[in-house]
Amino acid sequence: MKVGILKEPKDEARVAMLPEAVKTLISWGAEVCVETGAGQTAYADDDAYRSSGAEIKQRAEVLTESDMICGIQALPLEEISKMKPDAVLLGQMGALFNPELTKFLIEQKRTAFSMELVPRTTRAQSMDVLSSMATVLGYKATLLAANSLPRFFPMFMTAAGSITPARVLVIGAGVAGLQAIATAKRLGATVFAFDVRQAAKEEVLSIGAKFIDVAGATEDKAAGGYAVEQSAEFIQRQKDTIHEHAQKADIIITTAQIPGRKAPLLVEERTVHAMKAGSVIVDLAASSGGNCALTQPDQTIDINGVRIIGVGNLAAELPQDASKMYGKNYLNFLKLIIKDGAINLNFEDDIVLGTCVCHAGEAKNSRIAEMIK
Ligand code: NAD
């Protein structure tokens, strides 16, 4: 069985597997071919892949010769058509939000797995690209904010006077939010955070931040530890609380998301206008609608001295470690679908079934099946 690794599109600096992951895959009995230059932006050159035992090929060869392609971004439809008919395609293709691609894959009777669909269960944790990339996002969001702030993060007592620590407000304390808090704490800021899940409170307190309580949040055990949509009254109370805290904050990092839905709008336009000039908002939910009313996806805008950074593909800005984590997630997932060096799909396994977009002309993931009805 031959596994292909392609060079990602121009705006993507990560690669699905670095040479060390390729080496492990080869030790399992697979052959691996890598498109020339695939690892360049993640600082892995063709020679490093060759030393791991991979062949270096042109893109067209990788596409047409591989039995399995592991990537990150979705492939264009015309390239999917060039793959072997029974080859398996893996990537983070956003299948739930890309009906055109999903329908095409089903019509073409392709076998495709979309890594953002990995069930968020304890057993699947080591394969969960959303979590590993959220760690990258939270870390980079704080660094981005620190870089844009016209002030220090830590407190200083110097002969040239005292500097008070920066005040950071993190909205949403999931994987990304907790990493943003931890990074801001390491840099010496005073950090406040809140979330609608009570479980998040303990985690926030354990890393030394202060938790802001807003009473009356709705939680649902059936959501598997995730946030659910809140009532209009609660969201208004949250907005008012944020409005109050935002006026004292130097930085707001927003990460609030609800799986499969538009991100909740929590930072209103009036709040941005009430913030101090020089303060910074980093909106990690920009691609799913934004937590701030004025966020523009992939853009930084300035509203009366308040900068709002609508974060794009921030994981690509830490390409080496992000690719390393991605590769590890892939290897853990591939262990489930490769047996004795050959592809072996067991749809009795909830992780294999849940991650599969389609196989043999049939949608496999239940939400995908629902979407294409
Ligand atoms: P996410 O990216 O979907 O959401 C980010 C955060 O926003 C969450 O903490 C959520 O509660 C919060 N949020 C949503 N609406 C909000 C609102 N109106 N106001 C404030 N906050 C709001 O979530 P995530 O970070 O991927 O994960 C959330 C939880 O699930 C975490 O506890 C995480 O540890 C757990 N998790 C478990 C697994 C697993 O077991 N495999 C994998 C991933 C995450």
C-alpha cells in the first residue's frame, strides 16, 4: 500500500506528516511517496523525507499512484478525480460545511475521511486534530495579542517607573481558551476568563486566572462536554458582563464556539467603542461568524485605536510543531484503518464510522447523512 503526502495550498504552511511520522508509517509496512517540496514551509526538505524512507515524486504521480492520500486542506475536485478509484482520501475537508465537495465524493463513490469529524471521545483524543490545533491557536492568539499591544504584559518596577500588568479577558475556556490563558499567565498578565460550562471554571482557576461567573447558563449532558446554545436572556447578561469587563481590559481573546453552529456574538459594537485606545481583540471564532460584532475574517481592523484581529489560519503560523502534532494525530488514526500494511476499514468501530464522510457511494457519518438528505 502506498500513502501519498501532497504539498498543501499556498496559504497553508503545515504538512500532514513530517519525516519522523513518515518513518513510523513505513515501519508499519507502508510505502510513502511525498510531493517534492511538501515539507518546505514546515522546515522539512526532500532529503529529510528520503532519509525517512519516502520516495519524492511530482504532484501528478503522488495523486495517481497512491492508495491513500493524507492531507490537511480539501483537495480540488479535479484532483480528486485523478486519484485511483478505490484510493482513500483523508484531510480536514470541512465536509459538514462543504456540501458541494461531500456530494461529489459520494457521487464518485470515493472513500473519504474528514479529520474534524473524529468523535470527541476519550479513546479518540489522540487523533483529535481540532484539539491539537486549538492548542496551537490559543498559544499563538496570545502571542499575536502581545505583539500588537502597545504595552508590556508583565508588571515592572523600574527606575523609570512602575508598569502595571496587562489585563487579559479570555471568552470561552475550552482547549484554545485554556492555552491562551496559560500563555498570557506565563507572560505575566492578569487574566480573567469565562465560559458557559461550569467544568471550565475549575480548569481556569487551576491555571491561575480569575473566573467570571454569569448565572443561568444552560448545560446539556447529552452534548458530551460541549457548550449548547444559550437563551437570549442569558446571552444579553453575558454581553452586559463583557461590556463591563472589556472597559478595563487591554486584550480580549475570544474562542467561544458551538459545534456545527454560528459562533455566539458576545462582544457588541458598543463594547468595542467603550474599550481603551490601544487595546486589542483577537477573535479566534472569526471563521465561524466571529464572537465580536465588528470582526472581519482574515483581517485586522482599527476602530478608534482598538484593533480587532479576525484570525485566519493561525495554526499555519506555527508550522513545525503544528505539523508534528498533526502527524501524530494521523498515525493514531491510521492505526485503526491499516492492518499488516494494507487498508482495512472496520465500520463497526465508532471512530472509523464517525470520521468517514463516505464509502461506496454512501454517507457514513450520521451528520453527513443528515446534511445530504
Ligand atoms: P469549542 O472549540 O467547541 O468551544 C470553545 C469554548 O467556547 C468551549 O469551552 C465552550 O464551552 C465555549 N463557549 C461556547 N459558547 C459560549 C458562550 N456563549 N460564552 C462563553 N463560552 C462559550 O470547544 P473545545 O475547546 O474544542 O472543547 C470544549 C470541551 O470539550 C473541553 O472541556 C475539552 O476538554 C473537551 N474536549 C474533549 C475531547 C475528547 O475527549 N476527545 C476533545 C476535545 C475537547
